[in-house]
Amino acid sequence: MEFDIGKRLRALRLEHGYSQRELAARAGVTNGTISMIEQNRTSPSVGSLKKVLDGFPIAMSDFFAHDFSSRRKIFFSEDELARISEGKIEYKQVGRDLTGKGLQVLHETYKPGADTGRNMLSIKGKKLASSLKASLKSL
């Protein structure tokens, strides 16, 4: 069984949110080394690969055994949210591909003076949780 070491290294690096420079600094190698391995322009020795993997850390056996393609993302930064609406009320969807998912998580922002209109907002389905972050000023 042949492995695409470059593709696996890139997937692992992105999974951890590291840039090539950050991984290189953590592993004690040049960012050119990381780039060359990820592009499969060089085949690292066992020792070199071990040194790079120590930047995560991950055991070499886990690097070859782990299925990076099935890894689900759990945390999303603000710029990764899919904007559904804008204005006084903003809806942003957490996660982009909801194919086959039974739950949609929305990040809702209500700006001062915002309301859902004459008719009360109604959502069909089950709500899992709600949270509120607000600041109030007394006049």
C-alpha cells in the first residue's frame, strides 16, 4: 500500500491550523523542507519525517494509520461561518456542508433596535440550545 506522504502531512498541518512556517519552527526544520515534502518533491528519510512529526506531536504509526479524510471539524472561526443574511439581524451558519446532517447551527446577531418584524419569528424543528450575549445601557 502506497501513501501520499505530502498529502497526509498537509492534511495534518491544516487540521492543527499550522502554517508551513509554524510547523517548520516547531519541528526545527526549514519551511522549504515542509513545502518540498508536501509537494512530494522530496521523499523524507524516516529520521527526517520523525523530526517533522514531532512538531505536532504525533507518532509515526498514527501518521500512517490515521484517516485524515474522515476528520470532522468541530470549531470554526468567525470568517469560516457561512453568511446567510445581513442587516440588523445576521444569520451565519456554522459549518458549510450540511449534507446528511440532522442539525443546523446558526450564529444569530441582533443589532440594537432589531426585531424580527410584525410576525413573530418561528422556526420549525427542534431547538437544541440558545445563548445570549448582550450589553444593556440604562438611559
